Amino acid sequence: PRELLCMEFYVKKKHGVVDHSKERLMMYNNINSSFLLLIVSYLQEDVYFPVQTLMSGSFWGIIVVAGFLGFAINYVTFLQITYTSPLTHNVSGTAKACCQTIIAIIFLGNAFTTSTLLGFFIVIGVRLHTLMSEKTEMEEAKKLEVRTSS
């Protein structure tokens, strides 16, 4: 989670490289992700697609839908970072993960054990602690920045 937050701050900081265009940033990110996916898929020895699979219409239909959803998620991510803050994006990501866990337990019938509940609350507690610490650090950095610029 901390690495993701650093990445989000880095994206916001470097947004000027693409003239503050979220569309260009998203385009570059999608192109880079596509090439990285091809490279990682090639390097994974356990991934094997028979020629029949690659020639089937259903395979390409699933690929196109997955690509569209990835593009949409990427677009919403950059919009959220652009119009809010990386911290807000991180908080909403944690909330989304919590909702997915609850949906999996309630609707999909995943096992609801004591260790599941304990793990859920440990993750939430650690995440809240991390967010509060990062918020405090950001406020202190802003105060220091204001003092040095005066």
C-alpha cells in the first residue's frame, strides 16, 4: 500500500510532463501496460495458449471486454487522482477492497471463519493507522514548505 501511495504521488508530481493531460497520461500508461503484459506473459513458462484458443472468437471477445474494462478503470483512476488527491484515491481503493471482501462473504458464500474476520480487521486497522500517519506527515511537510517559502 505504501508503494502504491508513492506511485500515486509520483504520477501527480510528473503530470506536467504530459502537459497536465490526463488523456495523454492514460494513453502512455495503457501502452506501457500492454507491452509489459506481453513481456511478462512471454517470461511466464506456465502460460500457454494453443493456436485453437488464439483463433477463437470467444477468446478475442473476452480479451476486448477485459481491455475495455482495464481502460475504463485506468481512466477513472487518473480522473480521481487529478481531481482529488492520491491519498483520497488510496482510501477509496481500500474501501473498494473491503466491499469486495464483504460481497464475497455474503453473496458468493465464501467461508466466514474467525481467521477471516481477524484478518479483515487487522488489514483495516493497519490501513487506517498508515493513512493517519501519512496524513500527519503530509500536513507537517506542508507546514515546513510554508515556513521555508516565507
